[in-house]
Amino acid sequence: MSCSKYMPAPVCLIENYENGKLHVKKEAKDILDAINEPVVVVSVVGLYRTGKSYLMNRLAGQQSGFALGSTIESKTKGIWMWCVPHPNKKGHTLVLLDTEGLGDVAKGDSKNDSWIFCLAVLLSSTLVYNSRGTIDNTAVEKLHYVAELAENIKIKSAEDEEEGEDSDFVMFFPSFTWVVRDFTLDLEIDGKKVTDDDYLEFALNLKKGLGRKINDYNLPRECIKRYFPSRKCFVFPFPVTSQEDMTRLEILQDQDLAQQFLEVTKHFCDHLFVNSAVKRLKGGHIVTGQLLGRLVEIYVDKINSGEVPCLDNAVVVLANQENQAAVQEALKVYQRGMEEVKNMLPISIEYLTCEHQKFSRLATSEFMKRSFKDEKTEYLKKLEVS
Ligand SMILES: Nc1nc2c(ncn2[C@@H]2O[C@H](COP(=O)(O)OP(=O)(O)OP(=O)(O)O)[C@@H](O)[C@H]2O)c(=O)[nH]1
Ligand SMILES: [Mg+2]
């Protein structure tokens, strides 16, 4: 059983220093290293002080966990992680990533914000974008980080770049869920009742015409649609009525919260539990906790060295590490088997050949279980030679 089942509270996964450098925390990496199960990764991003951490605690099914702040000062720093058993998918771990609030002017570091947003996109299978009030133009414009993704993430490695457009990259991007908090309006468009999803799509409609203003209006909308073809929206009412209660949500019981807030929260959580996919790498390989930890390191190293993280390169680096380990494990299987044969000596050549073939086959299948993207069967050959 993985230790994820016993993670009592979130830990910091990625810390950010004043000098702009990012750092992967060892404690979090060790936790991921011990998880051999596939992971479903849900991350939340959005402006600071909008109830992100509170929502993540609800997803973890806990009253408290990710630290909330009750002042206007931003609370969460860097990226925090909580691994819990997946409530619906047996044998899967749900990894919740809570991120630092974007757009805090006191912090005044927009580059840091871009990287936080970018890492959330790279690491998760579902990205929750949290905002407050309504989906008006300001809310959409605040999501300008999406428009910057093209500069901050590369899909293909330099060698493959000539091979045309990144048309299929979105397959490896997370699905997108827009959460609107403290929504007080009626869900109506032109006097007709609409769903949360209709509301989002309406807000993302493009304006016809030319000119800078229209262009500025359309650009973030076009980017959201392009990068996140799978979209969902949930509008939440106020959780409580009194301002005083708002700052002590963490200690309030469900019966103290607005009924409709509880209903939407449940609907939201159920939706994510059922629909959030297992995280996969470009190429389709399933990501386990272990692989996720390595992925975090690869991306953070890239960002720290001033380069742009690249999906393809990350897969190559990961595949090399994994295949190397797979060869070692397979060799062990073969050697262990042949040790036993050695103890039976003297034996006939026929029997020896037969045993050698048996353990070679076993070793190969052991290798195949773990290896990936060994397209040129480079590592399989390595195994045969040894
Ligand atoms: N009005 C309102 N307040 C909320 C809601 N959810 C949580 N809060 C309160 O808002 C404050 C901030 O909540 P957090 O969950 O810490 O917000 P955050 O977005 O994680 O904040 P940062 O980490 O600073 O970006 C706390 O006092 C919460 O009790 C909500 O749906 N509506
Ligand atoms: Mg927070």
C-alpha cells in the first residue's frame, strides 16, 4: 500500500525564492517516489484571495488542510501538494495541487505568476481556474496567462520543430474547469435560463470585426478555446451570509453553510472524481506518482536554467531514466534465475539452453512492463547484449 493513503496534511511541492528560482522540496518528492499507482492530478489556479485553498480542501474531503488566509494578504506560496486515495478509482491516487494566488500587486512579480500557471498546466490532468463574481471581460483578461502559454511551453523538441504545427498538443493539456465563486446573478441569457456551461461559452464568444480593441477582446478567448477544447463551468453562490462567517469557513460545519453552496460543491467534486482523467505523457504513457515527481524536477530544472520547458524533451528524459531502470530490473530477474540453474550443475547443454531462454523471456517481459517509448528498441537491445 502506498504511503499516499496516510498523508495527513498537504506539503509544499515547489517553493519559490526571492531571486525567482524554483525549488522542488525533498519531502514532497519522497512522497511521490513511494507512489507506484497512476495519478489523477487536479490543480487550482486563479487570482489571490479567491477561496482556492478552501475549495481544494473540499476536494480532499476535509474541513482543513491547505492553509487559508483570512486577511487580504496572499497566503499560499509556491505549489502545495496533497495526495489522497482517489475516492472513485480504486488503485489510483488523487494528487491535489494548490497554487499561489496570481496577480498580487504587493508581490509584483508577474514572471513568477506565469511559471506557477505554466507548471499547473504541465503537471495536471484537470486545471481548475477559480475566480470571483462574474465571468466578465476583466475576469477573462485576467486569464492572460493562457495567451502566454505559447511562449512558456514548447511542445516539440528543436529537431522536430520543422515538422509543422503543434496541432495535436492540446491532447496533452489538462481539461479546463472554470469555477465562479460568490455568483449572485440569475443564469439567464436573453431572458432564457441557461446552464453554467452555456454561461461560460457565452462569455467566451468572440466579437466580430477588426481593430485593436476587438483583437484585445478576442485574443484571450481564442487562446482559452484553442488550448482547452474540453471546458466545464460551475457557478457557486456565497457559502454563508454573514461576513464574519466568511472568514471562519474552515471551522464551520456543513449545516452552517448555505444549502445551495453545498449542492454545487458536491456536484463539482463528483464531476471531477468521475471525469478527471489519469495524467498521461505526450505519447500516452500513464503517469505514476514516481513519474510525476521526476516530471516536476525536469520542468523546474528547465525553468531555473532560463529555458522553456518542452513536453517532448521531458518525455525523452523520463523515458531514458525509466528504461535504464527497466534494464537493470530485467537483468536482475535473469541473473537470479540463472544463479539457481548454476546450483544444479552439472546439467546437460540442452537443459541449460532451455533455462537460458526461459529466463531471457522472463527478463524481457519484466523490461516491457516498465519501459516506455523504446521505439528504436535501443534498451531492449542493451538488455539482450548484457
Ligand atoms: N466570499 C467568499 N469567501 C470565501 C469562499 N471560500 C473561502 N472563502 C474565504 O476567503 C478567504 C481566503 O480563502 P483561501 O482559500 O485562503 O483563498 P486562496 O485563493 O487560497 O488565497 P491565496 O492562497 O492567498 O491566493 C478565507 O477567509 C476563506 O474563508 C467563498 O466561496 N466566498
Ligand atoms: Mg491559497
